[in-house]
Amino acid sequence: MSPSPSPAPGRLAWWHFAFDLPADWEATGYATRRDTGRFHFHSREAFQGQLSWRPAAAQPDIPKILFESWRAERRRSDPAEAARLTSLPTQRIGPFTVVHRDRDEPCFAGAYNYATHTLVEWIFPAYSKTRLAQDWTPLFHSFALNDGKWREWSVYGIRAFLPAEFSVEGLAPYPANVRLDFSDGKKRRLSLHRWGIPAHLLSGRPLPPFHRSTLGKRVKVVEAVESPMGRHPGSRMRFRLVGSKGFNKLLGRWWHGQSDLWHDTEERRLYALTQTGPRPGDFLEVGDVFPSLKS
Amino acid sequence: MSSLRSKAEEPLPRSFDFAKQLAAVPVANLKARAIPDGEPGLTLAIDLNYPAWIRPITRLLGLRGEKKYRLEGLGLELYRFLDGKRNIGDLIEKLMEDHRLSFLEARGLVIQYLGLLMKRGLVAVGVPK
């Protein structure tokens, strides 16, 4: 997958898949595990759908799986019909197989990801022809594999690209304050941060004091410069970091850190990329992680 | 298929009852007094309400008669917008427009800040029948 800049809202890219979501959908539930997990999406009006993924060593019988899911749901409202039917007609939309029956009943869709041996499933709470045509069909067609040397991570308005060795370790989606934490398994750690309402966060101050406050007390800043990121005003801080627990706090090695923060005045958001590791030369370029800065 | 069955039989999440929540009207405490202090922001004082048996001796015990709260930033912005007519949905719309927030972001912030203001006795929320 080649990194390409585009607006982040309405985009979901996670471990091994990516989707363009309908504009008014927002994630309200998430999972960070690679092998299995799910996302929930709501719009302003209602619950819109659940995306889940799970391992499947070989191509599964997707129509059968979707039918069983439909039957399990139907058992609650009409056990007799659930017992009587043995299959349902399926529809193919893009890479997805889709099963539905009546209007306002749940609709199920599934696709097998050969590259990662994963079954990706959508469940929508209420089927209608309009929703299928306007929301779900473009969603199915937007499905893309996310398994290149650089993997896209897009959620809650953040859109970033990281080398494949980085794994997500934590996600903290507070309102207008989202943080994603990653590690490469070799002591390099990286955080992506996105804040809203910069007018109140900055309160007329320049970026560096706010930037310093985001780094916490454990760091010793060794260099702070104003550093524009693309066309946005920005701040770069290089710092040293020591352990915070037990003997590590007393005798631990001082690690290197670098943090870049910028203010997207059009979008009215603050973004930060903070990296720590044993060697400063290993840090990623901000423009590679956020290709939108190059545009 | 056992894992499939257990997954499929889990109920889907229920929808938030957005409509009822958005129609609720937050009202500022009329007894809160603004105290001018020349600083940016707003300081509000609220009279403390002690149990009847202790009221005659509150001064003797050195208990405070009022409590002060300082509002700044988003809390102040929301507080100034309360006129007893605008409902939570209006507050959310205002935040979305003024700060380019998504609906759920703005909703989260409004609920969070109104909760804090309610806890301090500065705001009450009325739910229409």
C-alpha cells in the first residue's frame, strides 16, 4: 500500500484492513488486538454497524457463516422461521458476500482476507435498500488490504503510516483528545496525539509551553526549536527520558526522545508525534508518518 | 462453529437514547453570584446550605458561608451559553460549529463539563416530559 494523503475523518485503517466510512459514522467501541477484535460505529441518530475480524486458516464457507449469524439473530424474534430455513440467498458486493432478508432486520456481510488469513465481518442493525446502496456498498468497495511495509493507522481522525514492525499497544479516545501508542518490540516507542479546541488549550500562548506540558515530568528537554511542519506552525523538542520505577529510576539508562507538535489552523487541531528509543538516529521522519504534511 | 455461535448470539449494542438527552435543558443556578476580580475567566460564589441544626452556630464554628468556583476555557464558554432555553443539543451544535468538532466529540465534552458544573451546584438539568 502506498501512502497517500487524504482527509482522516471517515477513515478506518487498522491491523490488516482499511475502509472509507460514511461521513457521519464515528467509532464508539474498539479493540487493539491483531488476531481478533471489533469496532462499533454510531451516527448521531443510532448504532450503525459492527466490524469484527477473526482468524480463519483457510477460506471459510462465508454464506454458511453469515446465514448462521442471521439465524442466531432471528431465533430471538421468530424461532419457528429460524428453525425452518436452511439457507438464504446471498449477494456479492465488491469483495463482500452479503445476506439480508427483511427491511429493518439485521444485515450480515463477510469477506476473507487471503493475505492475513482473516475473516472480516460487518453486521448492520437494520437493512434497507437505501442504506445498502448509499452507505454499505461504497463501504464494501472501499475495503483494502493493509499489509505493506508501511501500514496505515487511521482512527478517530488520526491518519498515519508506520513501518510494519510497529504494533498498536494502546488507544485512548477521549473527546477531542485522542492518543495512539505503538511499539516496535525493540524498545522503540511512538505516540500519535490529536487534540481539538486549540483555542482553549493554547489560550493565546505560543506552542512550546503547551508542547512541554504534554511531555510530562519524566523528561529532560535538551533542545526546543520552533519548527514548521509542512505549512503549519510547529515545535520540535529533543529530550532525554529516564525510567520511572524502582532501580530503573535511580540507575536506568537515559533514553533519547523526540517530539514534534504542530497546529493545523484550518482543521483547528493540534497533532503530535512523540518517539523514544535507545538511539536518536532510529527516529522516523514526521513527513513519512503523516504524508498529509507534504501536501 | 462453536466460536461462531457464541459471537453471533451476543446482542448488538443498543442505540444511545440521544433524542431524550439532547432535549434536556441545562439551567444556570440563579443564586450563583459573579465576583469581579479583574482576571480572565469568571469567579462564581455559591451559598453553602448547612443542616438546620448547625446553621445558628456556623459562624461560631468558623464554617464558610459560601464556596467559590473559577470558570475558564470551555467550562466558561458553555456556562455563558446557558439561558434556560437552549437544550443540550443546541450546546453540542454550537461546539461543533465553533471548534469544528464531530458530533460525538462535542457531545462527550458537553456532558463532561455539564456534569462538573452540576456537581458544583452551578447548573441543573431539566428533562422535558
